[in-house]
Amino acid sequence: MNRNVVLLCLACGLCGGVAGAWFARAVGDPPAALPQARAQVASPLVPVRPPAAQVARAPRRTFPPGTPPQVAQLTPEEQVNVLVYQKANRSVVNINTRTARVNPLFWIEVIAEGSGSGVVLDRQGHVLTNYHVVEEAEAIEVTLYDGSSYPGRLVGADPNNDIAVVRIECPEQKLFPVQLGDSTSLLEGQKVYAIGNPFGLERTMTVGVISSLNRTMRSRSGRLIRSIIQVDAAINPGNSGGPLLDSRGRMIGMTTAIASRTGQSAGVGFAIPVGIIQRIVPQLIRFGRVRRADIGIARLYRTEQGLVVARVVPGGPADRAGLRGFRIVRQKRRRGPVVYYREYIDRSWADIIVAVDGQKVETVDQFLDIIESRQPGQSVTLTVLRQGRRIELVVRLAESSN
């Protein structure tokens, strides 16, 4: 009896398989697709798991020690904002200055106070800020993140790039140097963060984007600062000297100015790129100034032909190389029995600079940028027009005393 039942079941299974294959061919499905289709049918009790290679795992976010636990509950954008502030805010300082000035109307001494921001560079107490923040200051006070204040001493300044370094004497454990980033690979639209002390409100952070790159701005010395970063983050009086940060909390620039008639943020702020800062600050710390090459030309004028040399420094590099400026011609005149002398400036005597080391120059700033990119003791070749004739002069550069 049991044997007959088994044989009957096998026969039914064989017939069912044949019938299933015939039905599959009838509806157009190839038999080979059946196992695949059967594999995709999920049991209501066993969840379907895709292959391990197809599982997209979200990266685990790690937070530095000391981060408040509620940060993990924020949105990813808010987490970045908080972490940038947590990383960099202790590096930002408040700088207050006092300057004694004489009132010309009443001839009395008036104490003028100013304020700005700065950023800690190292554990030796060097603090970076703008030159215009500490310009002519007779007393400098630096306030750290914990509220402690220390007198500051100006170590060096570069008015041409609006950069200054101040030093304070304080315990190393109170100093948290900022991490420097890279300003050569910035992009318009990149998110940035500014931390400073606007209106005396310490370590205030504002958020924005890079609006434009490679702007130019004229410093108080009259020179153009190139490669300026333009941002739309709110920048107000007191922000000057504070850091501009990327989304990893690294300093990519130093806020320096705002474009506004009212003196308050109008969505257009500027920052000096960290690349310029890294090039200049070591010289300020070591020498107190930037060692620049000097060519010994006192005055240049821009014309359609080129840069006219108005005056060279007597005994300077350009003078020794034979470069000519304006000359004063003295002529003897006679009017009856009276003999007198007439003087006039001969501008046709002056050389016209058209290129430096083969590079064409059209403005005074272009010319000075090329000269200052060289080192004292190096030589440059000037291509000049001298009374219609093109000649070349080799000038050995000296060190600037400014």
C-alpha cells in the first residue's frame, strides 16, 4: 500500500513538471527563467537581503572628544557648523588697542581705542591680525577664549598686504593654534565660516559661501593686494583679523575688509588668502618686516608706450645700471647786459620700461610685483625704450629698507 502511494506521488510530480514546462512555453517564458523568478519570491517570514556588494553603508560620523552628545541629533549640515566652531573658536582672540592722539583744535591729548580680531598661530604666543588693527597702537591687549588678557607686543608688520604679527607671553596650555588650510584650490560656491569679534561680541561665527576669487584690493600703503577672496558671510567692524575657515575648520584666509558705505555688512566681505600669509608671516617673525627686493626707482609714470622713469635713486641699483630718468637742463641766457639761467625738465631723456625679464609690463603694480617676487642680490633684465631705440639693461637688485 505504501509503495503504491509513493509511486503515485512520483508520477504526479513528473506530470506536473511537464505541464508546467508546457505552460511556460505557452505564455512565452523560457524555462531557464523559472528558477530565477522562483528565487525572487520572498517568504513572508524571511526578509530579502541583497548581496553584500549592493549594500550601501552610510559612513559612521565620528566626533572629537568633548563634543556635546546632542550634536549627534542634529542634521548633517548643522553638525558641520557645530564641529567647525568647536574646532576653531579657541584659536580666535580679541584685540583691543589704545592710541594717544593730539587734538589739533584744543591741543589736548585724546586716547583713541580700537578693537579687532586675531588668531593664534603657535604655542610661542604669536598672534596673526590685520595691520590696520594695530596700526600706530601704543598699547595692545589680547583676550583669549577663556577671558584672560595679556599685553601684546608688535613683532612685525607688512602694510602692503595688511598683515601683522603680535606676540603675548602666556602659558602654553592656554594657546590653541589654528590649523592652516590651502587657498590654492578654492572654488566659488564653497561654504566658508568666519569667526571674529564684531562690535565686541567675542568669537561670533557667521556662515556663507565664496562669492568670487582673485579679487584685488588696495591696502593703506597704496599697493594692490591680489588673489583676495570675496565672501558673502556677514562681516562687521571688529571682524578684521579673524580667520576664514573651510568646512573642516582649517583657516583658508584672514578677514580684512567689508564693502559698505555704512561700515556694516552688506553681503560683500574680503579675506586675504592663507597662501600669502604663509609666505609673509615667517619673515615678520624672523626679521620684523618683509625682505623685498629693491630696484632703486623712486617714481614711475604709466603711458601708452610703457612706464616712464621719472626719477631714480642716486647710487641705487637702477642708477648704477645706467637707467635714466628726467633730467634738469640749465641754459644760460642773456638779455642785454643781464645774464641769467633758465632751468627746465627734459622728459625726452627718460627711459621707458616695457618689459622685465621678457615679461611685458603695463602698470606700476605689475612692475613692482615682478621686482618684489625676486630676492635681493638677484638680477633682472629691463627692456627699455631710450629716445626711440630699444635696449636692455641688467640691474642687480638690492634689499628694500621699507
